[in-house]
Amino acid sequence: MGSPEPSETPRARRFSAFAEQLQQRVLAEPGDIPTDVLGRELADWTVRVVATSIDVLFLCLVQGVMKNLHFDSTALFIFDWLLAISYLCVIAWRGTTIGNVATRTKVVDANTGAVLNLKRTLLRTLALVGLLLTLIGAGIDVLIPLIDEKRQSIHDKAASSVVIRTGRIFPAAKWSAEGTSHGD
């Protein structure tokens, strides 16, 4: 006779539940796509990561150019602050960054659907910077939209914001029992 199977540990049960929830979100039917208060589609995790990556690459490129032009540290410091302030103002004014424009997304108020004001944009940015100071905080902030009902990161929750899609770069993937087909 074989030995009885060991019972599943609480950690394994939580992981299984998380994996099942994640699979349901990834394989959601088109009618299951979450929307904001105005009925606009919320940006999925992949699009958000691509938008953020574009922003980070742009900022690194600008920093590299400035350093190669051999500005002194005071000029670089002032330039960094001006760049940060301009980024905040553009998000508060238009709800977009360079990455958002490239991925056709926009940051809006979760309750009204309007563009965030400067105060809430600052709160969102400070929450993001605070989370990025630790690897664990950054990791959690990046992964939370995968399981969150409104696809919000922690910094979105802090400012009561969501990221919506304003268009598509590629057609939406539609899942079927036979496999994946693409269409819009």
C-alpha cells in the first residue's frame, strides 16, 4: 500500500488560489474587461509595464545626454528638478507621459474619469518613488495590477487613479477553446 499523500500546505493553497485568479484575469472574455467609471477600458499589466519602461528609458537617455555634455553637478541637479516638475505638470495637464502616448494610455481619476489635478499627481508620484526605494515595494507595486479588480498599483490606490486605454497599438487578443485569434 502506498503512503497517504501529504496534505497541501497553507502556502501552497494560497499560491494555487493566486495562480487560478491570475489565469482567470489573463484569459478573461472580452465582456469581462474592466472599465473605469465612464466605461473606458482599463490598461492591462503589459501595456502599463511597456509605458513605464519607455518613460524610464527616455529619462535615462536625457540623463546620459546631459552628462555627456559635461554640465557641472549644480546644473544637472537643476535640470533634474525641472525635468521632474515638467513631467508632473504634463501628467496633471494631459494625464499622459511619453510612455502613455506611445502605448495609448492615460492616467485618470478613478471616481470621475477626469485627469488628475497637480496635488493628486504629486501624491501618486511620491507614492511611486517611495515604493521604488525598496526592491520589495517596487516588486509588489508592479505585480498588484495583475490581481487587482481595477488593475491599480499601490501608487494608483494612494491617489485614487486608474490607467485607461485611449486606443490600441495592436489588436486585442481574443481567447477561445481552440487557441488564440487576433481581432479588434
